[in-house]
Amino acid sequence: MDGETASRDVLMVGRGACRGVRVMRGTVLTARTGRVWVTVERDAADYWLFPGDALPLAAGERVWIGGWDEPVCCALTPLVEPECGALAAIGTRMIGWAVRLRRALSRRTAGTVRQAATNRV
């Protein structure tokens, strides 16, 4: 389902299905059941989350969530409530830092995979 927002606390995706979500503010995606496959727009890596694993998402990021061969359930939890003033600003900076770290690691991993593929040829 496209155009969904992360205002819900729980997202269920059926077997073989994929749902698009655009997060409206810093959010943490946590796998509850199943092996959750996550693709983040403009990110070189895909992510596999197992129950209990979490992935930080920045405001405005678009993600696609699905399961491989099973239905999955995820929790989408805002980092902080927007009414918290100073805490919201700190939370926004923290989620931004976590997302930049995630992107840097995915670029590094993608480069390593390309290098390994080049070395095999």
C-alpha cells in the first residue's frame, strides 16, 4: 500500500506483500514478528530485521517494508513526541546522527561488495 504514513504504531504486512511508508518525523522501526525486509529510498543497502531488531528512520524518509515468505509485524515508534520542546530537538539530532551512520555504513558495505565482485572477475 503506497502513501501510508508512520502515524500508526503497528504495521502488518502479509506474506509476499510490500508496503510503502513515508515517515513524518524521526522514527524507529522495530521488527515484532517474522523476518522483516526493509528498503530505504536513496540507501545503498537493504536491511533484514529479526524480532527485536530496530532501524532508525529520519523525517521524510520513504521505506518499503515486507516479509520474504511469511507475514511480518513491525512497530513504528516516534523518537520523541513533538510537544516536548527541547527534548524533541535533541531527539531529532540523535535520529539524524543514527541515520547518517546507517547510510555511511551502507555505502561502505556497498563499496566492499562491488570491490569483491570486481576481484572475482
